[in-house]
Amino acid sequence: MNPPSRRARIRIDDVAKLAGVSPATVSRVMSGSRPVSAGVRDRVLAAALRFDYKPSQLARNLRRGQADTVGVLVADIENPHFSAMVRAIEEALYERGTRVLLCDTAEDTQRQAACLEVMEAERVMGVVISPTADGDGDAAISHLIDLGVPVVAFDRPVKDPRADAVIADSFAAIARGAQLLVDSGRRHIGFIGGNELIWTAAERLSGYQSTVAEAGLEPIMAVGDFTVEGGRLATERLVADNPDLDGLVVANNQMTIGALQALRAGQIALPEQVGVVAFDDPPWARLLTPSLTTLAQPLREMSRAAVDRLFLRMADRELPPERICFECRLEIRESSRGLSQRIGG
């Protein structure tokens, strides 16, 4: 049998006739959906190679009612934390031959609901989501799960108990960072946090409060809304209201930028006057002078865990939900150097 001309559309029937099998067998071989004998598989692949046949992805999706795509929803794509997460998830999905449909919800519940409607319409295989702050969008997430779409929450859990979650132990991380400042001899340690409606913000605040209470210190707190400008304004307030401030724990990378701007504008030296520990470990943290002590989330490992869990869930919808929690690394650098080190040179 001669191959059709290059202008003719190659059909699955052409491959089937050349291989001496049914079109259904060709489909099974090309999709890998069911095992076939080695001889049949070799004949089909040889025929497909001769015709340069590539099955239509759209046709395959329509037949099985699902796309080879995973939806990824993040709360703020401009935040390097989420952009790094997306890149790692996309790499893990690419290795599995799966594409990403990305949506940025900008911490807006209505926008999240609209994105989830898109995921439903596109018939995605599953969804990885960092949900909005207020939790009002949980009904839309539950609706997706009701339709049989697996959901893995990333960074922040969702209320629906059927969803898996991959998170960092924010409480323990912030507690460890605050304790580092306590152990360095600092006694007026402030905290710049996010909106307490966000699960991670509440966890980090609790970690700080627990540590300073155990040390017998007064809490010094301000909200920076997880933004650069919010971090700057919150730090300015803390410095103005607390002239003895000698330590600062900042609950995310964006607010850290604002906090450092405020400290520099106030000509407050690090760590001679104020020691700083920041959540997240952006590449620029080690390039600063002094270099920045950070609490680093293992984003690549977390992202791969989220993808692995999603595929396990797609393979077995009866699996009990799981919350996978990762420990953060404390990267000790110059900005948290102790008071004794300061005095002693």
C-alpha cells in the first residue's frame, strides 16, 4: 500500500489497513491505553512511521471527554514565590506529557470562580490551586470536586476535606526564625505579617506569637498584606512606635523588600541596630549587604509532590485525602548576627 500524498490528510484507517489491524487497535497502540502484543505494536508503529502519522490530540480529547491539561491557579503571579511554583509544576507536568492551563486569581474570589469555570469547560484532568484569602471561593472548588476533577491545594489548604494539600510548616518556620533573634540577645522583636484570613499568614503570626510569649517578650506586630508597599508602611509604623526595636521577622519575600526599604530610609543599620529574618529565600537574599537570613521553602520538592499526588488521585479516586507538610530550611546569614557579635566585633 502506497502512502497517501503529502497533501492528503493521513487518517487512522490508512495506518490500520497497512498494519492489517482495526482502527481501534491503532488507537490503543498510539495512546498506550491498553496492552497489545509486541508483534501488533511493531506493525502499527512501522505503519505510522511510514505515513508520518500523528494522532489528533483534539480528537483524542473529544473521544474521552478530557484534555491532557492540568489547571494551575495561583493567588498572585507577580509574587516570585508563586512564579517559582508554577515553573516547577510545569516542569514536572511536562515530563509526564501534560500541559498547563494557568490562571492568576489576584486574590479575588470572583476571579477564582471564573477561572474554575474555565477549567471545567476545558475538561482539565485535575487542578492545583493556591486558593484566595477569604475562603469564599471554596464552593466553586467543591463543585469541581463534585464533577470528579481531582484538586490538590498548594501553599494553602482548602476547606473541602476531599482535596489533598501540599504545604510548608509555616508555624514552625517562623517560630524558629523568631527564636534565632531571641537567642541572639534581642528583646524587642517585631513582626510584619499578612492578612490573617490567609491560612499561611495566620500560621506565621501564630508561630511568632508563640515564640515571643515563651521568651517573655511583648509582641510587636503590624500587617503588610504580603505586598512590597504594605511591608514598607508596616515597618515604618513599627519603627516609629517602637524606638527600641532591635529585631524584625517578615512573613514573605515581597514585604521583606518594603521592610528593607523602610529600614534603609530610616538609616537603621542591619544587624547592628535591627536583626532581620525573612520568610522565603529569593536569589537576591544572599547578594545583599548584609546578606539576608531566610526561611526557605523547598518549592521544587513541594511542586513535584503536588503533581505526584494529583496523578495518584487521578489513578485512584478512592484514595483518602492527604496533607503533605514540608519543613522550611533556616538559612543563617549576616542580617541576624547577634548583639554579642555586634559588641565584640
